[in-house]
Amino acid sequence: MNTYVEPAKELPVYGEYDVIVAGGGTAGMIAGIASARAGARTLVVERLGSLGGQLGGFMNTAWTFGDQVHQVVKGIPYEYFKRVEEIGGVENPDYAKDAYILYDSERAKYVITQMFEEEKNLEVLYLTMVADVIKEGNKVTGIIMENKSGRQVAWGKQFVDCTGDSDLLEFAGAEFELLSKERLHPVSLIAKMGGVDVEKVREYYAARPELWKGEKYLGGLPHAGIYNYRLHEELEGIELPEELEYLRDWFILFYSTPNPGEMVLNMTGEIAIDGTDAKDLSRAEHTSRIRLYQAMEVFNKYIPGFEKAYISATAPAVGVRESRKVVGDIKLTADIIMNATKFPDAVCSYQAPLGYHIPDGKDIEFRRMEPGTAYDIPLRCMLPKAIDGVIVAGRNIAVETDAIGSPRSISNCMSMGQGAGVAAALAAQKGVEIRQLPYKELREELEKQNVYFARS
Ligand SMILES: Cc1cc2nc3c(=O)[nH]c(=O)nc-3n(C[C@H](O)[C@H](O)[C@H](O)COP(=O)(O)OP(=O)(O)OC[C@H]3O[C@@H](n4cnc5c(N)ncnc54)[C@H](O)[C@@H]3O)c2cc1C
């Protein structure tokens, strides 16, 4: 690629903060609240016009808050979901046992906006990209932001990288892992379908339990409103036009929401996409939209209850399941998770099955954990090697590709956000690095904020 040397410019300073959170998505919005509640003056910088990231991008299904016996995700994520539930935004509020919590993403975005309004010490700047960092030696001391007003600087004592893609870490020159795109989980543009006769869909599947592949995918976990993962059996014996034939064996998950006549379509949009490459992302947006309409055609013609259904909305951007992950002192593996491993520097405990989206876009492999068990998320898989002033939270922690499906779940990203927000706030207030914080103090503040820790 040709290059051009950008001339140096004097930039205005937007402000000075104790903690700056890059990305106000699933993890970042909770990190912001947790940091502010721990007493730090906090700024959240978000590239979109709303908080919520993938959680607000029409997801509507948050993997379990429980370990199949007890509730394990508590703290701010639970307080948040209870408020969404109170205004009718949760379909199945069994936070201990249900495999998925089905929620309405619009109510979810409204409630998080309210929570930000209520929090003193907390500001958000929407429609703004974190575009670079400023460092003193190995320590990040500021960010350069880019938005309608041009480029500005914000100074901070600690930073939380919740961009999903570790953008801030990349600008800081931190070591990260990015698999070759052929090995990455596929991406999906989530869509909402309106005009669905949900009762008819329910009756169709209730009368044909042999179609339900939940045993394979959920290991028999209780579910509400999830209809199926692939349409192979449903389409048996049906001749499809050649361009739609691939959909027979494609990953297509659909489920109901708390809203009447509405379902969400979560299907593979494109494969072999590097979520940090603008050209790849652009291709993914394009192809996913075509695939969604192709799938809709199949639903309309062949699946009872969808005759009059239509795509009512698509997410603000294609959803990336995996991209740059931090290199920390510990990397989560499938064994660590399946063995419900505990760590002395835990920021939260969690359980969800290992859901591995096979890179060819056609299927998922699930491994379910034992009921009543949970693993810890250690601080050490959130702290980048050789860089100070930054902690990550969200799908960009240090984790193997075949294990990421569990910790990247919405409920756990929120919990990790809470852990990172508190750690950054305490370090900023004490004028130390997170690594130097006495764990006891971090744990005390997290327990004060109602975070649950599983005992060994
Ligand atoms: C298609 C798809 C389906 C999924 N299905 C489920 C499911 O059913 N259940 C479940 O529990 N989990 C599911 N997941 C996983 C889960 O939704 C995500 O792993 C989780 O939401 C990621 O949270 P995060 O905070 O790391 O990232 P996000 O929620 O994506 O947040 C990142 C935020 O950073 C912002 N941002 C990015 N770059 C910058 C920048 N440079 N400057 C400023 N802001 C920036 C983004 O706009 C975004 O708001 C799914 C994921 C995908 C992609």
C-alpha cells in the first residue's frame, strides 16, 4: 500500500479523567458505571450513537446468568437486567437455570441510557472513535479521538479497552493475538423479523419434537423461545432454487423476543472476515444483507408461521465474534473452563457452554459445563504484557479460539466490565498500576458492588 506522512497538528484537549473507557458496548458501559461508582471521574467513548454494542445491536439473547442451579452473574449486570425486566423487556426471567435470557434490545438501550443519566462522575461521548493513544514510555496517558468536531485529546490516569477488537491496545503497540481469518469465528449481521405468527411457529415445532436440535446445541439446557439452529430437516424433500441451496446446511438461529410478532434472526453472514480490516468488514456488511433476505425468502415459503414475516430492522453494524485478543499472563483454555478453575485474582465467576462457531459458517459445537460449577475470570487474562495504564474487558481478553464462546457471552462481558472498571478506578485513585493494587482491596470493592464469586 502507498503511504503518506500526515503533518503534525496541534489538537484541542477535550478533558482530563481518572478513567477513560474506550467503547461503550456490552463490557464498556458496565465498566463505566462501575468505575464511576468506585469514585473515579470517568469518560466512555463510543463510536456509535448508543450504548450497548453487541448487546444493544438486536442480540436479544444473553447466555445464562446462572450455573444451572444458582445465579452467578450478579452485581451491576443483574441490576441492569432487572430494570429491563421491570419495563417488560425480559421474556423468561429465570436467572439461575435458563440457558438464555431473551430480552428486548431497545428497552435495554433505554435503561442503560437512564443508568448513565443517574450516575454522577460519568460522561459518555457518542459518535466518536478512539483513533490513537499518547504514551509516556510504556504507559498510556491519553487518547486521540476523532468525531464531527475533528481530532481531540483526552487525558486519563487509567484506560479500559472495551472496543472488542483491542483497538486501543493496538495503537499502544501491545502484543495481541489475531488468528488468520480462515480460523476465526464467522460474523453475523443480526436482524429482527416482524409479522411472525409466533403461536403458529410454536405449534409447528411443538408438534415435531424430532426437528428440535437443542440436545445437540444446548445439551438439553432449558430454553425459552429458541426455535432451531439449522433448517436442514425442515427443508428435507423441498427443492430450493440453486442460489438458496446453501441455506439448507447453514447456521441459522432464530428466537422470539418479548415483543409480539417479533423474532430475531442470527445467521452466519460471512466467513473468513478479519474484524479489524475495513475492506473485510465492508464485504461482510454487504454479503450478510443479501443472505438475510435469502433466508427470509426461505422462511416465508417453507416454515409455517413466517408466511407474512419480513426483515423489520438490521443491527447498526455486522457483529464480530472474535478478533484481536490481548496477550496476558494467563490465557483461558477449554480445560480451564470445563474444570471450573478458580484463580486468586478473580474479578468474577461464570458458567456458560463452550460454543464454537465452526469457521465454515455452517454449524456450532457445544460443550456444556457440569451443573452447579463455575470458573473464575482472572485479572491476569485482562492485563496486557509490557503496557501500563490499560486493562481490557469483553471478547478481547486472553482466550483460546475454541474456548472464547463461553467467556465472551453477554452476561460475562458485563461482569468483566465491572471488574475492569473497578480495578481501573482504584488504581487511578491510588496513583498505582492495576498490577500493584492489593487484590484484597479490589475484591472488597467488587463485593461491595454485589459481584458473586464461586467458592472452590
Ligand atoms: C453475531 C453474534 C451473535 C452472538 N450471540 C450471542 C448470544 O446469543 N448470547 C450471548 O450471550 N452472546 C452472544 N454473542 C457474544 C456477545 O454478544 C459478544 O461477545 C459481546 O457482546 C461482546 O462484548 P464487548 O463489550 O467485548 O464488545 P461490543 O459489545 O461489541 O462492544 C464494543 C464497543 O466498542 C465500540 N468501539 C469499537 N471500536 C471503537 C473505537 N475504536 N472507538 C470507540 N468505540 C469503539 C463499538 O461500537 C461497541 O459499542 C454474539 C456475538 C455476535 C457477534
